[in-house]
Amino acid sequence: MLLETQSQLSGEDARFTGMVIRKAPGIYHVEREGELIVCTISNRLRKTLLYPIADASSVPHQRVQAVKDIDTVDPIAIGDRVAFRPAEPGKGVITEVLPRRSRLSRPAAGNKPLEHVLVANLDQVVAIFAAARPQPRWNLLDRYLVSAESSDLDTLIVITKMDLADEAEIESVVELYTSLGYRVLLTSSETGEGIDAMRDALSDKLSVFVGKSGVGKTSLLNAVQPGLGARVGAVSEGKSGKGKHTTTTMELFKLDFGGAVVDTPGIRIFGIWEVDGSDIALYFREMAPLVGRCKFGVSCEHDHEPGCAIRAAVEAGNIHPRRYESYLRMLNGELD
């Protein structure tokens, strides 16, 4: 189930759990048993309390030694299951974020390294690209895939506007990614191609959509569930801050046939959280088995070093040159 059912936590007075389905700066809408509770958060969730390093049994009354800021943009994300205390009717205060089974993150904009958790407790990332108009940028797809792989998340690749496709190009793309074990769906909102398969892929899962504007997400969502694209678009277009690389409002939308979707509007730069250097190769499925087999072992960056197993695999045709190009772009910090 997507929604945590009622549970009164032992030892606490009037404390309940629910799922965060909408958030704006400082405001969180928590769904509990079909009711929406508008919540703020306890100040303690924005701080980390530091205790002395000692055996707890030897320090009977430990005191807080220091308080530091948390290392995330926001301690609460869409999809989080949270504990809250009710305040006045329809309102509450979130006091705890329950353990997450998964999350999709990116580095926050700015100089300080902070984690921006986009969605928590999700089942899959849905990477959406148009076959044409706009021209697809497959390097960006590789960036999405590496981000999902680093978080141990499944990815569904969806190519829209197949009625406009260069069939030879799309066929080669499908062949490449299916050979790596990824699922690829070809869809067209105009012809209905792939829409039933899309519903099946989304059913009973919490999915997060990633993709540039103009790729046809609205039309695709409307085809999957009438009116859904307009609802998602109202959040995506009306609430995103211009000139910013974050989304000010995000929302989870339930599907009539089971499951839910979250869009990521306004995110134009998709950085990868806590993955850098040659570790990036670990998240390319065809490169990972070769890491450590180079002449210089794990210190090889797979760029110019002699005796590199990954470069040899590219030259032998076992790694696609464009995938290797994507790796080098990420290694050099280029953003797609």
C-alpha cells in the first residue's frame, strides 16, 4: 500500500503516521486514511544532536555536546512516511521521518554539499525521452541511469512521440539499452502505441518521472489516465521558480488503476549525489565487471591510462562508444 494506515505509536500521545503527498517550502500535506493533514515540521528535524562518544552504560545521563545542521536541503521528501502530532483540526506537526526503503537524490544547488532528496520510498524511475521534437539527448539518459543505479533503483525508459520517430535510430537505442537489461517502452499518445503497457508498468508502483520539458509527459499521462497530465502540469508549470534548479512544489498523484506518480518539474540540471571520480564506472552495467582489472587497478580513471580494461573493451566493440562518452562527460563534471 502506498499509504501507511492508522497507527498510534506506543508510548506517545496522539501520534499518527501518514505519507507526504505534497510539499511546498515549509508546508507538507500528509495523507492519513484518506484525510489530508497540513503539517509543519518540528525544529529538531532540522538539527543533528551530537552526544559524547562513550559506552552508554558508563554515562548514565548523557548530555548533548553540540548541535549541527543536517546535511540535506529538506529532511522530508515526497513519499516519506512520517509521524506527526495533530494540532488544531486538519493541521499537525511532523516529529519523525520513518525509515526509508529507497530514495532518489541529487546534489543541491550551491557551494555547500547538501543532499536534495527528490522522492522517498519509490519503486522505479521513469526516464522519458521524445523520439523527436525535441531531439533526444542520450547522454542525459545515461546520467539518469547512473543516478538510479547508485540508489539501487529500477529504471523504466519510455520513448514518446513514436509517430515522429526515425525508426532506425530508435531501433539502435532500444537494442543498446535492452542488451544492458533495461526495460524500454515505445509510446505514442497520438496512435495509442504502448499506452496499455505503460499502465501495466505503473500499476501498484510509486514512480518518479524524469525528463526535459517538451518530451510529451502531459500527453502521455493524459493517455494513461484522462485529466492526469493537466493536474500534473498545473504543479509543474505554475509552481516552479524561474531561474532556479530546484522545484518549489512537488506532488504525488494517485492512479485510478493503482500506484502513483511524481513528476520532477524545474530540475534542469541532474547532478549525481555521492558518486564521483572513477566510481562512476561502477554504475555503468557494462563497465562495472571491469573495474579493478586495469593495469593501475581501482585507481584507473579509464580516461587516458595505459592498460585500461574499459578502454580496451570500447576498442573491442564490447562497450558502446557513446556510453563511454557519457562516462567521460560525467567524470569531467560536464552537465547534460
